[in-house]
Amino acid sequence: MSSVPQQRVLKTAIPGPRSVELQQRKTAAVSAGVSTGLPVYVEKAGGGILVDADGNQLIDFGSGIAVTTVGNAAPRVVERVTEQVADFTHTCFMVTPYEEYLEVAEALNELTPGDHEKRSALFNSGAEAVENAVKVARHYTGRNAVVAFDHAYHGRTNLTMALTAKNMPYKHRFGPFAGEVYRAPMSYPYRWPGGPADCAKESFDVFVSQVHAQVGEENLAAVILEPIQGEGGFIVPAPGFVKQVAEWCRENGIVFIADEVQTGFCRTGDWFASEHEDVVPDLITTAKGMAGGLPLAGVTGRAEIMDAVHGGGLGGTYGGNPVACASALGAIETMKAEDLCGRAKQVEGLFVPRLEALAAKYPQIGDIRGRGAMLAVELVNGEGDTTPNAALTGAVNKACHAAGLVTLTCGTYGNVFRFLPPLAASDELLSEGLDVFEEAFAASV
């Protein structure tokens, strides 16, 4: 249990005077390119609560963008990290290695989909994992081209910006980007021109024909896909689409990369979202929820692919830092001991009926989607008009913040409201957060 009282408390306006003061310092000291969605400065956190510098206690529906899945300051994480910091903080695994790195790699090899022989390599961030997965795929196949999808988000490095679909704010005026990156239409049931019933078949057929015509299978090193898209709008592909793509890749000697940076580690009700349709990726990228809030990422894949890279071809000074590895081991222990996959399904069972009831009252909720504790509503103009409604999304978000609920938006069109609560939050706290969301929605429509 967290030492932070699990209740919403508003002592000041949001943000309060101390946070306003700190935000002024931020403006003077930090690049304007680093924006802040909700400028309340956190001093303590645990369970599903963030405590700010003014003593306000906010309900957390964001988990630091799906990072603190086990909750902030989870006891097993704290214990492991404390012990590791006292032992040593860094040696560089490529210079003098340590067992914690091996333990995380072994856990990844065990937990990721498939019973084939696997290897893992550790990095610092999701973008770095994606970039290295592409490196591995290119090296293994001897091919250059990579296909990503509409609405995809894969990171902010040069290569991962090329893979990412959305221009603003991620790509605008940062080019030129890495070459040999191609884009295919995403299987997006709510907005598929032929309707959701035919989306899986039609979107797969378009994918195959477009790749054949524009890239050529023999030139394609990898296809990278988020089993549920994250920043692009929590888009859940039509059932069967992901499996068809993975099988097509295998038939054509193409590496299928599942980007599970946001979906991995119990978030969707499975250890990995690929498992929902029995998809076994060739490579899988992980980060975010894996390490309980510390920066750690991984690439895990088939041994013959991962071992194809020459010695020294993968690595990095901080990759697999021992403190981050210790945190990951504590987080994984927590996920197993507390059955957080099961907990994510309980969260879905709590949220979806509430969201469906709200949608029955307000036609501006065009779609409810997601799995586990990765859920979203897409807001539109309503009454048969599916035009994206970014203005309403922003207004609801602002009202939630003012009422002490930390919420996030996303989507290519800025009209998707996403829910990523910590799996350590209680039903009572989550229900109160939904009350706040419903009140904010009613006040904003």
C-alpha cells in the first residue's frame, strides 16, 4: 500500500501559487520546446495519487504516459532500487557487466510471446529501442526499406520521427528525415471507408498491394506496428489484421516488429498486446511500464535475428543501467505477485460501462475503444457528424485538470481522450476520477 493517502484533495486552484512560481522558473530555465500539459509540480506520488507543491492531491489517469503501471514508489521497486544504488550506480555493461542486466534480459525472453529461443538487448527509451530494432532487422535481412502505418508514433529521434506519422508537434521543421521509410494505411475500424465489418480484409489487401507496388517485398527489411496504436489515437486494429500482417511478413522473409512500448507489461490485460490474437513478433520493443518509472527499454527477438549483428554493433553507455534494471525487476515482481494483467481487465470492466453510459447521453462520443487499462473515447461533432472535435477534447481536458484529475489527450486529429490509470489505483479512486470526467464532459459540451 502507498503511504500517500488515496483521496483527491484540492487546497488551491489548479495550478496553485507554488506551482505557478515553479512554472515561471521553468520558463526562464527550460527550452520552450519542452512543453507541460498540466503545470502542477509534483512532490510525492503513490498508488493513483499525485501530490503537488501546494498540497493538492490529484487523481492520476495518465501514469506518466503509461510508465507507472505498478504505481509510483511501488514497494518492491523502492527496495530493489535502494539496494542497487547503495551497491553501485554504473559501470557500463559493455565494459564491466553485471547480473541485473542478465536478469532483465532473461525475464524479457521468458515473458514476451513465443517459446522460440530469444535474445534481448537493453537501451534507455522507447525510441532508442525502435531505432535499434530497425538496425537489427536491416542487418539481418540485408535490406533497407521499412514500412510503418498511418497514425503511428514511434519516437522523436531522426529515424523514429520518420516512422512517426503526425507532423505537429513531433516532426514539424525537424527534417530531413531518415530515408527508406514508407507508410501504409492503418486498420482503423471507426474511420475505415468501407466500414468496420470489412476493415480487416480491406485494410490488409490495401497494405499488401501498396507495399508490393511502392516498395517491393524483396526490398523490405521490416514492418513495424503498434498492436494498439498509442499517440495516434489508441486505435485498435480490426480483429485479424495484425496476425495477417505478421504472417505475410514471415512468408516474405520480412522482420515483423511489434512496438509494445506503450502496450507492454500488463497494460492491455495481457503481458503484451500481441498475445490477444496469438501473434508472435520476430522482434518486440519495450519500455515505459517495464521499469516502474526509471528509463529502461529493450529489444527482444528471435535468437538468429538478434545474434546476426556483429559484436559491438549494439549498445550504448547507459543502456541497461543497473539501477534501472533493479527497478524493472521490482516492477516485474509486482506485476506477477499482484496479477496486474487481471487487474487491467478489472479496470476495463469498471471503465467501459461508465463510458458507454456517457456515450448514450452524448453523441459527441463517437467511439469507445482499447483494452485493459489502455482505453479511449474519440470525440466528434455528433448527430451523425464524425468530424473530429479537438475543441471539445481540449475543453474537457482543461476542466478535468481544474478539478484535480490528471488526464491526457492524443490522436492524429487531437480529438481522442485517453485513459491510462496506474494499476495500483483502487476501484474507489478510479470511480471518483470517472465522476470528475463525467462532470467535466457535461460542463464542456
